[in-house]
Amino acid sequence: MANATGLISAYATCTGRRNLSSYGISRSGFLSVERNMKRVFLCSAVEGVEGHASGAPSSKPRASRLLGKGCKLVGCGSAVPELMISNDDLAKIVDTSDEWISVRTGIRNRRILSGNETLTGLAIEASRKALHMAQVEPDELDLILMCTSTPDDLFGSGPQIQKELGCKRNPLAFDIRAACSGFLLGLTTAGSFIRAGGFENVLVIGADALSRYVDWTDRGTCILFGDAAGAVVVQACNDDENALLGYDVHSDGDGQKYLNATIKDKEAENVLGSNNGAAGFPPGLSSYSCIQMNGQEVFRFAVRCVPQSIEASLVKAGLTSSSIDWLLLHQANQRILDAVATRLRIPSDHVISNLANYGNTSAASIPLALDEAVRGGKVQAGNIVATAGFGAGLTWGSAIMRWG
Ligand code: UT7
């Protein structure tokens, strides 16, 4: 079991040169600390492959920036597929009912990718909305974190999103794969890059299409999941404006047996083997199995670990649960939301829930629910939001943040 807890206001200073060229981005920085402020001169070479095609890589200096040691959330956006599948629709293909699903989970509808829709397309739509709210141009982004376990490209979709958004400076872009905890881990990763790496504008996307890995004959899982994308822009700021107040993150591989979609045993084609070559070579094409879940164990894990994690984050933030304006959990099951709220003594009208409309959208569920709550006027500037992700891995974690 690995545990990591962090206090956002504790940050790593760095001086001298940094070279991130292995990411296709090189960055040298000089840093002088004046009380709560760092003056960071970023002289970064940020060139795409095409920029290099005609000659040796060149270095274009970036503008000097005055960065603080805090970070704040300045924009959010979301996108969902067109196709809506109701509980009654599912009752036509498996032995279930609208009543069973809505009573046991709170879910009534979910959205599923169809036609020409792609997960990358949803992520781009959500990102554009978040950038618009944040009034940040794609060219101003320093980092894109695509949190997904179901990318359109096995090797990751982050760079594709960078390209489609038209980021001329080619910010570093990569994927984070941590299922339903993906967005929460993306958020804390963004904070770390801002604090320790001198990054200023970070786009954190949570997007998943678990419908691709659902066994549509298994009533125990197919009723739960939906597809969606959500995004936030996290921005560097001075310490006194810091809005990511505390976090707590964990993983426990021993629990993987309760929730997984592992690689299937390949049927080796044995072409060479049949010709007296190496047995089992070349290998057959790999694919993943459908989602396997022990729902009761995952339920128990969530209601035990999530309140503990939020309490740990509150301690790090120097707050108590009475300071929480909104409890924003990964939207897995209404009964989990209710149980966690009861343990933390948070009234039900302070719990954000939209899973009736979308089901469990994995890494997308937190930014999707946040975006709806912000645009719907529920979450307002200055509100304290306690958020937590949990799921396959097992992974889980929480963060206390101030919106706006
Ligand atoms: O992001 C994290 C991902 N996963 C989760 O968060 C899942 C957490 N777990 C859960 O949400 C719940 O465990 C479920 C919703 C998956 C299941 O609810 P439950 O109250 O734990 O039901 P159960 O598995 O104990 O099943 C109770 C009964 C069983 O029948 P018997 O053995 O009592 O005759 C099931 O076969 O309900 C049956 N059942 C269903 N019946 C109608 C299971 N699924 C269905 C269904 N429709 N869809």
C-alpha cells in the first residue's frame, strides 16, 4: 500500500536550470524568492515536431512571468454525448428495472458515445468552455493533463488535445490513468507542477468512455456507467490567493481484485511456431476484458475511505467539516454520497449530485458536476468545496478547494 499526503502550501523551490527536454519541451528558469513571491524567468523552447522538421530545434524565449506559490481554479467546462440511455432502455436488454436501478443507485439516465463522437472530441469541447470561462487562450497554456482510463489512442490523447485546441506554444501534454480518481489526481498534479515547476496555466481534463468496456449483458455493472468529459483551468497565483487548500491521496493495489478491466490472455497465432520458429510468436492482438466489479466491496471501501480522506484534507487545510459549503464526490452511487455526507455531518442540501442524469462517468464525474453547479449558480466565488475521487486501482483521494 502506498500513501501520500500533501499540503499545497508547502512547495518545493527550485533554482537554476531545468531541462525537461525528454518531454519535448525545454525550460530554463531563474528564480529569486521575495517573501511570498517568486520571480520566474521562463526561457522555454516550445516547439512542435513540425517546427523542428526543417532544421535543428530552436529556442524561442517565453515572456518573463511573476509567479506566486499558490494556485486557484479559474474556469470549468463539460461536454456529454448526444445519445441518452434510460433505465427503461436497459430493462429491455438485461433483467432489471427502473425502480431497482434508481432506488439502489440514484441513476436514471446516462449518455453514451455514438456515431462519430469521440472521447477526444468531448474533452476538447469541455476544454474550450473551461478556457473561455477562465479567459485563458490556448496559447497561454503551459500544461495539459488528460485524466482518462479509456483514451482514443492507447499511447495517450493529451498531445492530440493540445493540437486540436490550437496551442501554438505546444504546452506539455500527457495522460494520467487512474480511473475514477483520475481527475482528483490530475488536480493535485497540476498544483505540484505550478508550485515546483514554474508552470502557470494548467488545463486538467477528466474524461472517460467506460461504455467501451462494459459488458452489456451484466446487469451488475452495465446500469452504472456513462460517458462524459469535464475540464478545469488551474492557474498560478500569490500565496494569499491560494485556493487549493489541502489534499490527501492514496492507492492500494491489493484491492484491484474488486474492480478492474485487465488485458485478456492472447491467443498466440503461433505462425513461426508452426514453422519450427519461436513458439507463441508473433503474439495475437491484445484487448481488454470488460469491467469486472465486486460492487459490495467497492461500496464498503468508498464509505470507509472517503470520509477519512476528506477529514485528513480538512486538517491539512486547517478547516473543519462545518466550513464545507459543498461536498462534491465522484458520482458513483447516491447511497455512497449520502453515507459520506452523514459521516461528515454535511446536510444533504450541501451535497452536489447529478448522477441521476449521467450515471458514473469515472474521471469526468467531478468536473462535470462542478461545471453544472458553477454554471447553475450553486457553487459561487469564495465557496469551500470538498471533493473526493475513488475507484479502480484501488485509488482514492480528496482535496479542499475554494472556488473562483
Ligand atoms: O467508481 C467506482 C465504481 N463502482 C462503484 O462505485 C460501485 C459501488 N457499488 C454499488 O454501487 C452497488 O454495490 C451496486 C449498485 C453495484 C449494487 O447494489 P447492491 O445494493 O450492492 O446490490 P447487490 O450486488 O447486493 O445485489 C442485490 C441483489 C442481487 O440479487 P439476490 O442475490 O439478492 O437475488 C443481485 O443479483 O440485486 C441483484 N441485482 C440486480 N437486480 C436488478 C444486481 N444488479 C441488479 C440490477 N437489477 N441491475
